Amino acid sequence: MPPGGTMGRGMGAGSFARQFRREESIRDQRVTPGTFRRMLGFAGPYRRLLAVFLVLIVVDAVIGVANPLILRAIIDDGILHHRPGLVVDLALLVAALAIANAVLSVGERYVSARVGEGLIYDLRSRVFAHVQRMPLAFFTRTQTGALVSRLNNDVLGAQQAFTGTLSSVVSNAVTVSLVLAAMLVLSWQLTLAALVILPVFLFPARFVGRKLATITRESYNLNAQMSTTMTERFQVSGALLVKLFGRLGDEERTFSTRAARVRDIGVTQAMYGRYLMVALVLTASLATALVYGWGGVLAARGTLAVGTLVALAAYLTQLYSPLASLSNVQVDVMTALVSFDRVFEVLDLPPAIAERPGASPVPPGKVRIEFRHVDFAYPTAAEVSLASLESVALPTPERAEAGPVLHDITFTVEPGEMVALVGPSGAGKTTISQLIPRLYDVSAGSVRLNGLDVRDATLASLTATVGVVTQDAHLFHETIRQNLLFARPEADEPTLRAALAGARILDLVDSLPDGLDTVVGDRGYRLSGGERQRMAIARLLLKAPPVMVLDEATAHLDSESERAVQEALDSALAGRTSVVIAHRLSTVRRANRILVIDGGRIVEEGTHEELVAENGLYAELSRIQLSVPEQAGEEEGGEGGAGSPVLGAVEDGAGGPEQAGEDDGPAHLDATEAPVG
């Protein structure tokens, strides 16, 4: 390659390395039929911009090919014929073309950005909105990192189809066609001789590409492992576990080993990339030497014009890189198609919980809940998820695949009535509660609100009617104010304060330096477990729905906090229809009726006194819990102590003493701790 030469309009060393390293993994991919047609349909709104983009690319390529011909004319018609005026005119033409090329380059980038960013926006918005409508079972199976990758990596890969890939293919195809045509016209002998040397680059590039594909896959796996490690260990619970078990040194060594391998792979990749660049430069240099050597002899003999020789050498600098790029165009196209296919795979997964045509709002007023002969089995993975979005694409030993979990559940909760669900772990209590807001659909029978099947209700009215507080209260990494406004965006500050007061947490909020504008941290971990629970209750009080479902809503509260929150709940539940899952007798005894669930069936029903008198499962659970030593609760922060036995804690490890006492955890955010901004 002559001094000052360029690699033309093709790829640089980094682009070559990226292209060849992904070749082996992409060629074997199978794309769903119709993906290409859908891809073109998705680009429909941008067809005019794409047409302008293609025109700019073609004009830019033509300008690039015209320059060597002008150089030939400067030498042969101007310099050798002693015509300085023509030389000046042609030099000005070169300058004008350079300015035009610069303007075209800016125009190309603008149009490319408009199309590319528009596609990214469209795809991400569609995928995000679609995923938001997926049922709860989808999120219990899906690996979050894989789902986020669809919104980031695959969307970007799809966008490249209409910017990078389209631009590269069209530009390189036009450039190669025009350059080869011009070279063949100037000297077909020298052109064929130059093309013979092309395998000097392509064969080593294929070999290096296979090596790069192997080590790049290892690099991706190691980076994914490091990302997972950092995500888990940097969370509050993960960091606490590492510290409590004294594994700091082991974690550092494991991470360092993986990071060192990534470092070594990075060096290897850099060297392979350099080998590709050297091979390309060597090929171009050998071809240039051949053209100058053979062509120089012809020029010395007078059979080839000097300007023609210089033009041929200039064309060589524009030929090899686009040729190499076009030889792997299948990789670029398949990469784009695979990315689109993976995005469409998510968009084609139908939401299991969808609003039926002609759905009606839940009838207003106080609500009556009816379960009529309800059977339920969790949906299978094939019904709600994608194998490619799960960490393990094999059936997992979940209840979702274990057959029915509820059998002929029939009961009624009258308006304003409070019904408690009691039973051992895995009996089906939480499953029953999740059918009321239609987080899942029943397999048989029906769940009705004021006589309307929840499957026939509008989703908006269902959400407004039913409020839920779960055992694991989730708070976003935002301020207290923003977390509360999530339930009622239009609420003013007095309303927010009233809800906090009702949940008996207003004094804590007022004691914080930033008050309502205190950031609660990742998943609310700057608050203790009990404080998070009270914040969730405040959020429910703010929403004030006619139906309340409480799934162990007081599980994380100490005895004093429980009494305060119980008073708030008594006030909030007054006049409202409520279903409460609880293990504590102090909560259960407040219910109008108690349903004892075992094995997915209602085995007993009645008040506390009636069920104790029946001497059945409820009475047995009560006796077991009353016989548990009181320190079982007191040692865990006072929960489940005197006067507050935990009903079913022996059988139900998920909601018993193991979770009590979080109110005094190390994450407690009090007035002496400045909030992290």
C-alpha cells in the first residue's frame, strides 16, 4: 500500500475482528420463517428515510471511485502535456468532490441516526410494553438478565440491520462493482493479477476467524459470570451473606481468576485482530507492488500511461477491504436476522392474562367475593415462558409442573367481611389470594367480584378494586414520596402524610433529614423489614381499594409495631371486604371467619372458637404453636412472643419465626443516618 493510502470504504482491523469472531456462531443459527418479511415491515415508517440513505451511500461511493480517474487525467492530460490550467481545474474538481463527500458523510450520519435511533425506540417500547403485560408466571421463570439482553443487545443488533449492515452491503457492493469496472477498463491484465493475490488475505482470515469465535464465546461466558457475581454480591443481601460467612477472600480469588482469564483473552483477541490487519495490509501491499512492478515496466515501454498506472494503484486501496467485507455478508445479514428473530420471539409470546373483548368494569360499591368450584394448576413453561429466557431450559421441579394445586375451592366473602386463610406451607393459601386480582386464571370454576367473573372484568377496574400487600414488600430505589405516589400519582402531601400516619410510620419519616424525599435504597433495604412492610401498608391505605388482600402483611413487625399496624389495619379494613393470610393468632382471631387450607382444599371453616372446639387441624396447629417456647420469637426481635403465637410456624418455614425480627436488622434507617442521595 503506498504511503498515504487508505483502506477504502470497507472495514478496519477492529471491524474485521468483530466480523470473523462471530461468524462461526452465527452461520449455524436457524431463523424463523417470515422473519425477513416482518423485519421489512418494521422498517415501514422509515422507508423514505431509508431511500434517501441509499441514494446518499451510492453517490458517496461514486465520488470515491471518481477520484482516481481525475488523478489519471491530471497526470496524463495535464502534467505530461504541460497544461497547467487543466491541472488547476482538475485539482479544484477534486477539492469540490471532497467538500461534497464531507457534506454527504454528514447527511448519511444524520439519516442513519434518525433511522437507527427510531428503530431502537420502536423496538424497545414494543418489547417493554409487551413484557409488562406478561403474567406473573412469566417473571417467576424468566432470567432477568436474559430479558434485559433482549431490550439492549438484540435490539441494537436489529437496529444494525438498517444502518451498519445496509450501509456496508450497499456501499461495498457499489464500490467493488465500480472499482472493478474501472480497473478492467484501464487494464484487465493487471486487474486479474491483483485479484489472484486476494486469497493471501482471505485464507488466514478464515483461520483466525474460527479461533476468534472460540475464545470470544469463552469471553462472553466469563463476562456473564462476572456480571452475575457482581450483581448478586453487590446487593445488600448478597454482601451481608458474604460477610457473615467470612468468604471475602474466596470471592476475591474467584473473581480475580475469571478477570485474569478475560484479560488474557483480551490480549489474544487484540493479537488476532492485528494479524488480520497485517494480512490485509500485506495483501494490498503485494498487490500494489505487483501493479507498480508490472505496470511500471509497461509504462516504461510506453504501452501503459503513467496516469493509468497511478489510478490502478489508487483503486487497489479501495478494493480489498470491501471485497473481504462482501465475502462475509452472510454473517452480517444473519446477525441482523437472528437479533430480529429473538426480539420477535418475545413479542410473539401471547400474554396469558389478557382483557377479553367486551370486558365490563367491576360493579361499584362494596364487593362480594365468590369462589365457585375453583380448580387451579400453575401454567407450564411452554405456556408462559421461553426456554431461551430461562437460565435452564429444562423442566424444573416446581409446582407449576406438578399438576393441580387447588381442588374444588368454594367459599364466599360477604361485603365488609374479613376472612382469614390458615394452613401449613404449600397448602395453597397464597395461590388462592393471587386468583382474586387475577394474577393467574383458574383452571376450572370461577372467581367473581359482585357476580362478575374476574376474567370478564376490565383489567383497569380489577386493579382499582383489589389491593394487595405481600409478605415481601417491594420498594423501588426511589424516594419515599415516589414509592407512595406509585399507588396514587395525584395525591398531595397531606394525603401522603395521612397514609403514613395510618400505617404508623409517619414519625419515622418525619425524623429523617430528607423526610418524604429520603431515598429508600435498592429494594428498600435502607429501611428495616418492618419499616418496609409498614411503607407497603401505607401505599395500600393510599390506594384505598374496596377489596384488600393481605398476605402475611404483619410478618416482619415486632410486637409493638404489630399492635400499631393492626390498629391501622382494623381502621382500614372497616367496611371493606378482605382476605388475610396470617399465622398469628392475634391476626387470625380478628377475622369473621377462618378457612383452613390443606392440600389445596378447604378442610375446615368457622370462627376461632368453633374450629378449636372441632379439635381438627386448626386446633392441632394452635396447640403446637402455643407449646412453642416464647424465646423462639423473643430471640428474633420479639415477634411471636407472649400473646402473639405464630400459627403454623412449625409447618410453614416461609412465614414463621425465621423472618421475625427484621425490624432490627442492620439496614435500619433512623434519624442518625444521613440518607444516601
